[in-house]
Amino acid sequence: MKLLFPLLAPLVLAGCSVFGESKVENAPYTLLKSDQAQKIEVRNYESMVLVSSDMSTDGMNSAFRSLFRYIAGENEGSTEIAMTAPVLMNESEAVSKGTEIAMTAPVFMKERAEQQVMSFVMPADFTMQSTPKPINPDIWITEVKDYKVAVITFSGLLSDSNVETQTQILNSWITKNGYTAVGEPINAAYNGPLTIPWFRRNEVLIEVR
């Protein structure tokens, strides 16, 4: 996996301060188990609507720009999903504006050899029917239901070494605690680029049963 944080400069999560404080809505979940010593939780996300773009063709920056344009109004109905703070992005294309909707954290990133996907989580009250349809054919909408995951939270950068270390710790914990991993690791980012690295909240999620 390539270093992800340069991509995150224009994240929807740029509302975070240098100390990691944020007013961004988080995707709701039910806490099933907590290991505070290792900062690991088992969660169940009852329902999430994801708007996604492929990173494998033109890279992460291209995927982000496509998703950004979508939430900025490049969708059927020209619905604008509002940002909470400055969006630091070199983007000159104008987009239509309409009804404002609160954005949700985190931003998910999944990288595998055959599929590299970036996803924005829609607000909790969105459904497949109410989420604005993309104009761009390279963006798609999916819904995840009863998504049970083991999650490790860590600070610092979403670098290759950090993600690999945390993934190894999480996989070991999953085995020792009687769970079985049934999905590929997914990275989640909660903070913008101005947040001091040791105040950042990053996560690795692995689907379990």
C-alpha cells in the first residue's frame, strides 16, 4: 500500500483542528467487545451507505477528486454534502449547489491487487433510495448491512509500516480471541492534514465472524 496521507490533504475531515478535535458525524455502530489495553474493539455497523470510486486505474488522488465532486454537487439533483472546515484542494471546476447535508467520518480505503477502492460514508439517515445518484459512471453506491468488524485504533501517519504493524497486531488478537477473519483489511482516516500526527485517529478494520 502506498503512503495514503498526502491524499488526505483535501479530505472531508479537514474540519479537525491540529489537536484532532472534530465536529464531523461518525458512522454509528454497536460496540460488541472492547480491549482498551490494545485499543481494539469489535463493532457491528448495522447499516452504512457508501459512495465509492476505484483507485486502481488512475490512483488515489483521482478517486478522491471524483468523490469530492460528487459530494460537492456533481450528482442528480445537484445536492451538496457540506464540508465542516476548509477543503484544501486544487480544484477549479465549478459545481452546482443545492441542499446541504452533513458529511460522515471515516473515509474508508481498501487496497488489494485486483481492487483498490475509496469510499465516503453517507450520513446515518441516508438510504440507497435517498442517496443522490452519481453522474460520473465511475462512482457507485452500495449499502453494507450487519458489518461485524474487529478494529484497531492508532495515531501517527497511515504509512505502510504503521498499517502493516497494526494489521499484524489486530490479526493476532482476532485469532487469540476466538474470531475468524473473513475480509481484507480496510483503512479508515478521521483527521485532516493539519492535525499533529500523534493526535490523529486512524483505524484498521477486518471483518470477522
